[in-house]
Amino acid sequence: MLPSARKLEFSEVPVIDLGPARTGSVDDRRKVAAAIAEACGRVGFFYFANHGIPDEDVEAIFQTSKEFHELPLDAKMESCVANNDHFQGYLPGMTRSNDKRVAQTMQEAFQIRRPLSADDPDLRAGTPLHGLIPWPSAMPDLQPRMMSYFHKIDALGRDLLDLFEISLDRPTGEFAKFFSKDMNCLRLLHYPPQPPDGPGDIRGTRDHTDTNAFTILAQDMNGGLEVRNKDGEWVAVPPIPGTFVINVGEILKVWTDGMFSSTLHRVINRSGRERYSIPFFLYPTYHEVIFPLMRNPDPSNVAPEDLPSSMPRDKPFVWGDFKAGNSSRIHPKRS
């Protein structure tokens, strides 16, 4: 039997209008940033409206995802993440993790970072987490379609990074300096429907926090995203047309010494229909050292930190080393 979740009341999570921050004054940007700080400290995620990405671009990337995931399995497996060392390409559904603590999930995905050229020094040096993307030959237009969306959502992410700095009254560029080399990731996710009497220990996506700064999520109208609030209660996050969901990742949690919550979340597709979502993850450069940039005035008010994806706040660490280890645990072994 699938676990239950209460439907989220809209009063619990704000819908923040990005419009004034994009076109208004410095004071307008500060007001938007203040709303972001309140949401991130209270629940760790929020909806963003008037984000500047045209509806037709969002519709197009969902159509792209649908077309890719409808390819025959053999065509998708040509790009399997198990066949490279940088965790890009196709991740099949019902994949079993290498870590027994990490539950099996039903989702399948195609994930990319910004493509490198064959003569890029990072590729020649064999930098983990980066490499040439194994684009599937059965869908030759997948690269231009994904990259068209990637560039626009990446620009939005850079603007949001600036608003996060303002929200915490940090110096301009303090967060941005961690992103000198583009490691950001775009995923096309597909979730088959889960029957109400299905196994309760299998999720569309396992319970987890995100190992990035923050995530920009486009979700279809079928729902399925659920978050655990500070009372330990699971609540469903209903889709709102024209918005993205923004959730805080582990890196922002560490930078703020736990003042911003890295919210535990999962996906259970109860809709009876195929579900698609498009997350975009803001990742720092591989070699950046992550540590608290400020002190939490209330150390007792911190989200759970005992998960496989939890990042330490008590000692500095190299982000890429943590991410590579985490990816090795949750992705299938190379064949």
C-alpha cells in the first residue's frame, strides 16, 4: 500500500512573483529577496511565478521529454549512464542502488550538463562528473532541443543566485564565485503511474535532499511531488500553472549553517497517468570547497542531517568529491 500524504495548503508555501525583480528597482529586488529568505527559512521551497521562461518553451521541453522516453528501451540504453564515468545520459527505471540504504526507484531519466568539446582541457584531464554527452542516435534533434531550454533556465538560475545573495545580505558575487565552471544539470524525468495497492517501499523518487545549491523544477499537472515539513508530516505539492518550484539544496543549507532548510522530498505518482518533470540543478565547480559562510543564530533549528545525501557543516569538503561518491552510490555500476 502506498504511503499517505496530506495535500498542501497554498497558505503554507508562498507563490513569489519574480516579475518585480526582473523589471523593477533595487528596492523591488530586495522585496523579492526578502520573500525568498522567509520561505527558505520556514519550509525550504516556494513557487516562482512570472519567471520569464515562455510557456511555449516549457511545453516544448516536456514534449521533448515525452518523445525521448517513448523511444524503445534499446535506443535509450545506447546512452546509459552505466557506460561512462561522468553520470550523464540515460538512467533506466527500477535501478537498484549500490548503497543498500538507498531505496529502489521507478523513475527513468536523461540527464546532461553543458556539453564539452572533444579538446576541452577538463575532458582531457578526465575530470569526474563531466565528459562528452552520449546523445542517442535514435533522436538526432535531442541535443539542440535540450540545449535551447538549458541556456534559458541556466540564465534564470544565475539571476536567482544573485537574489539568494541579496536575501542573506551577502556581498555581491560571494555565491557566484563558486560557479566559475558550469556544472549545472538538466534532467528529463518520467514516472510511470503507481497503483494505490502497490508496494509501499518503492517510490517514483526515493526520499532525499538535493546535493546542489538549489533546484528549479517544472512539473506537469499530474502531481506527485511530496515534501516533509518540520513537523515530520508528508504533504503533496500541487502543480500551479505557469510556475516553477524552487527548493533549497544541501549546499545552501551548509552556506547558511542550516538557516535555510534543505527539504526532504520524494515523488509518488498517484495520478494513474504517466508523469513528467524537468528539474534543473545549480551545481558549483567540481573543485570548490564548501563550508558555512555565516553562523546560524539558532543551531537547534536545522533540517535532518542523517540522510545519504546530507552534507557536513562541521568541516570543509570538496564538493566534487562528495558528489562523485554520492553518484557512485545511487547510480548503477558500469557494465
